[in-house]
Amino acid sequence: MSTVSAAPLAPAASAILPNAPVPGLGGSRRVAAALARVRGGARLTFDEGLTLFWEATVLEAGAAADAVRRRKHPVDRVTYQVDRNINYTNVCIYRCAFCAFYRPAGDAEGYVLPFEEIGRKVEETIALGGTGILLQGGIHAELPFSFYEEMLSFLREKYPQVHRHAFSAPEIHFLAKKEKTTIADVLARLQKAGLQSVPGGGAEILEDEVRKRIWALTKAPTLKWAEVHREAHRLGMPTTATMMFGVGETHEQRLQHFDVVRRVQDASLADGVESFTAFIPWTFQEENTAMDGTVETAGGTDYLRTLAIARLYLDNVPHVQGSWLTQGAKIGSVAMSFGADDLGSIMIEENVVAAAGSHNKMGEEAMLALIRDAGFTPVKRGTVYERCQEACCRDLPAL
Ligand code: SF4
């Protein structure tokens, strides 16, 4: 048997090259310093975030994100939900370049679901063990405000046990403009009608140059997206923050997105009001969209690196969700060791991402197997991360 004796390191080299690779880590001294700080509980700076995007190996970023996730959630469990996305209309006045879901007014394929049809979908959700619905539409210019109030009231009265998570920031912003009132007023009226929490949809990349390029600026500039979430928090409604990336944005622009979320969360936590429950990054699906073939979309490695850096940067957001829907079950499985402590919903129905070519599907049994195979205990949760009240979960420590 031959032995290999390690050659002594040359300290002079690292003194001359401040960014020289650190033996055994594979990355750079700047990466090692940033990760040591974050592992010690410090907050990443913007520049450190950029260093991680540019210089960290995906495994370095993932290992640090896993350590931080285990510090925040020491029990080896991964949560998931059973809910349904109900798109009450696909008619939309906007033409986002990344969207394959919308239909313009007057299009033969345009629809608005009758309440009875929405009720039927909720009943199917309940029968499958679902605890919530996510209501989201295109932005329909003709629906009166009373439509939204009546839809919420109908659901609250008929299915009080089903959580109503509804209306993205662009829908709320549009209603405020249409009603010539404030975002806070729209949210308060919807809350009175039965709204319980607000999803993070419509965020795409929270940087207005990118929003302009992908035709998402008019529907909600970054400041309006942030205002909707701040006002919802002030009214006592939890919300989520999402990011759709891989639309040709730079790493700086991804970090600017993280920064908007972190600042909104800081402000809401400082006020002692509600806040973001989770950060949900997912990747742009290009099929059938106006952007098909125009940008380099994000693959698995880019997704995992971004997920890990999100976990590290967003030190004030409790949960980070892995995306099996856009990345498939294999990457979804790895995501649980890259900072994700949740895999989102099995999604009994999903139309928006499916329209853009993502046809990943997962039943509850498959979700349970995926989480167990990755070495974690699956725990079913509710929309705002309240734990399942079934006997299997009742005795676990609080989330
Ligand atoms: S992403 Fe939303 S706002 Fe944009 S076109 Fe599609 S449905 Fe309309």
C-alpha cells in the first residue's frame, strides 16, 4: 500500500492572494470568512451574499444553509401541506412575458369560475385531507369589488375549516387603483369578508429594471409589492414571500430581491405585527411563454445555490420552501439538505406553472416517501405553518 504524504502548505501564497482557495473547502478565503460569520449567527451583508454567488461552491453554500436551518429547526422534520390552488379566473389585463396562463378579455378560453364550481373544488380538497385553498386569478378588469368579497364570504360560510390564502400583491394593487382607495383599505375590506393570509405571488424578481424587462412593472412595482405585504402584516395577516428566478437577472438583482424581503420582515417584526411565514423560491418555466428561448433558465445547481444563499441571507424568515414543482422530486429531495425545511403543498390543482410546461405531480404518499427517504420526519402543516392536529403530529415540539 502506498501512502501519500501531504506537502506543507505555502503560507506565502495565501498572503499574496487574499482570495486564494482554502484547502479542504474548495472555495475562497472570502467565502470562508462569510460562512464563518453566518454560522456564528451574524447577518450576511450584501457584498458577502454576492461573494457566495460568485465564489462559493454549491456544496459549501449548501452545507452552511443546512447548518443554519438545523439551528433554526433542530428537530429532523420537514413540513408539507395539502391544499389546492384555485384560479378563479384566467382573464387578465396584463401580458407578463413569462406567463403562459392568462387569456385576454374576450378570448374563447377565458373563464371566471362560478362559486358553485369553486365550492366543488373545495369539497374535493377536504375529501383529500386538504386544509387550505390558495385563490389567485388573472387580473380581470370587469369583476366588481363585490365579487371578491362575496367569494370570500361564500367560502367562509360554507367551509369555515378551510384556510383562505388569497390574492397576490398585483391583484390587491389593481383593486386599490380601481376602487380609488389605498392598499390598506382594500386589504381591510377583504379581511372583513374572510381573507386570512396573503400569498407572495407576483414578486418574480423584486427589482424594477428586471420587472420592466419581463413586463411585470406595471402590474406591481417593487414598492407596491412590499406595501401590500407590510399592510397585510399590520392588519394581522401573515403572508409569504416568493421569488421566480432564471429570467435573465443578475446575481445582484437576486440579492436585491432578498434584501427587499429582509427589510420588510425587519420592519414588521420591529412593529410586533404579523410577518412572512416563509420564503419560496422557484424557477421560471419557459414553455408557451413570450420569453421561451430568450434567457438562460436556472438549472438544478443554480436553483440549489440560490436556495442555500436565500436561507443564509434571510435570517429573519423562519421557513424556506423547496420547490419539487418546478425542479422535480430529485432536486426537491436534495433541497432538504440545502436549507429547505418545508416542501410546500402536494397541490391538488395547479394551473399557472403547468401552463408553462412543468408537469411534476405528487400525491401525499409520494410526498411522505420523499421526505422520509431524505432522512427527515414528514409533518403535515396548515397554510400559516400551524401544525397538523392529527395524533401523528400533536406531540411534536412547536414549529
Ligand atoms: S402573471 Fe398574472 S398578472 Fe401577469 S399575465 Fe399572468 S395572470 Fe396576468
